[in-house]
Amino acid sequence: MLKLEQAIALARQEMNKHVPAIEETCEANFLRVLEAFRAEQISTTHFAPSTGYGYNDAGRDKLESLTARIFGCEAALMRQQIVSGSHAIALALFGNLLPGDELLYIGLPYDTMQTVIGLKEAGPGSMREMGISCRIVDYDFTAAQPDISSVLAALSPATRIVAIQRSRGYSMRHSMPVAEIAAIGAGVKAQGPDILVFVGNCYGEFVEKEEPTQYGVDLMAGSLIKNPGAGIAPGGGYVCGRQELVERAAVKLTVPGAGRELGSSLIDNRLFYQALYLSPQIVAESLLGAIFTASLMQQLGFSVSPGVAEHRS
């Protein structure tokens, strides 16, 4: 018992070394969120739910303009009807890929996305079944500098979207920092200005001071079951970025011709506003908990990844 107590004390000491940097990031993100709430003039009138088709749902529309402002982009689709991060990512990709297009994925995407893409077989409704091809870039996630050359070498005339998975997913690779995503995006745009850069941002929101969409990423998607939901939102997800690209994702969620106009807020919108407001603080606490746990497990003889002092994105 004494050994465990000592390990806990040492883990707490190690965690405390990272408090100033994580608090600084938290404060920067919270200020961005707070300024967005002020600019959008959020009030209790936006908290009410709605029914039916959802036309003129003021709370839903304001939540989406708030999300777009927080993430520094033109538009957002944030809906209770999006069931997971994979669903949000699929909406973004299906909405902006046509038969004959190529999707270029940097690294192997996590398991659920492999089914969506149809990497192993052309399952019902998969991109492969619809005539959308996908190639995987053998990317070096451990390189000191972004492995941009491997991405640029893989581009082809058919490439429509370059997709970046920010988190490691279920693999042991490193997560991708915003600066690295920005460098890849800039390289892709320099070689192919019309190629879209997409980021699966699950687990990445508010971990760093900036988001990928603040650095020229065309489209991004994530889950409210994760960071921006702050453990408060009961479900949902988002797609954000350039307005015309978000609208194309929206028509995959609803129907062409209506897009973002449809979709009622069946659950009290207050939960989603509250989640966005608190998420920078909740993410900061989660990061400290992750560092504490990594230190404790390492002392107890386990191999941990990411390491205690390793950059988290």
C-alpha cells in the first residue's frame, strides 16, 4: 500500500509540472469560446427545443453559427441527429465525393471508417460500392518534421479529398498536432489548389490553442460524445468549414434542396450550449488526468503511450 501511495504522490508531482502550460491553453480556448458567445449574443431564448421539420429553429441555427465562430470557419452543421464521430466524418466525405473521385487518407483510418470507405470489401452503402476509390498514404508519424513529401507524391489527378485523422484512433501511432496538419494542408494546396483538405477532429477539440480550420483546412468533423460535448451533451456531432462544403454534408443528413433548414431540436438546446461553454475546462482536466495516469502506470511497470512528457494533440 505504501508503494502505491508513493507512486500516486510522484504521479501527482509529475502532473503538476504540466499544469501551467495546460492552464494557459485552457484560458486561450475559453476566451475564444466566451468571445464567440458574446458576439453571437446567446440568450435563454436559444435554449428551447422544437418539433416537426425544424424550419426556423432559432436555437439550432444560432448554435451552428456559434460553432463556426469558435472554430474560425464559415459554417457549421451541429446536429443531435448525428449519431457518432464516424457518422459526422461520413457525412462530410459522402457529401463532397462523387463516383470516380479519389479519397487519399493519411495513415490507416480507424476501424469504423474502414467499413465506411470499404477498404476490405464493397459493403452496402460504402464508398467503394459507390465508385469512390481510396488510397492510404504510408505516412511517418514519428518524423521530426511533417512527412509532407509522402503525401504530395501520392496525389493524383483523381484526388478530390486528402483526409487527415488527427487522433491515433485505435492504433499506436502519434496524434497529429495542428501545426503539422497546417503544414500538410499548405503543401497540398500549393500542388493542387482544388484538392480539399479534410480533418477528422475527434478527440482533438480544445487540446491545443488553435483548431485546424483556423489554418486553411476546408472541412472538419467531430463528435459531441467527445471533447466539445464536455460529458454534458447526450449525443450529436458536427461538420464545419467552408459553407458550400458544409451544405453538401447537410443534404446527406437530410435531403437535397433543404439541407440545414431541416432537423428539429428535440432535446433542450441548453445542454449543447453549456457543453461548448465548459469544454475547454473539461478537456484541460482530462489532459491532466491522462498525464497523471501515464505517470502512475509507468511507475507500476506498464508501458505507456503517449509518454508522460509527450506532446498531446
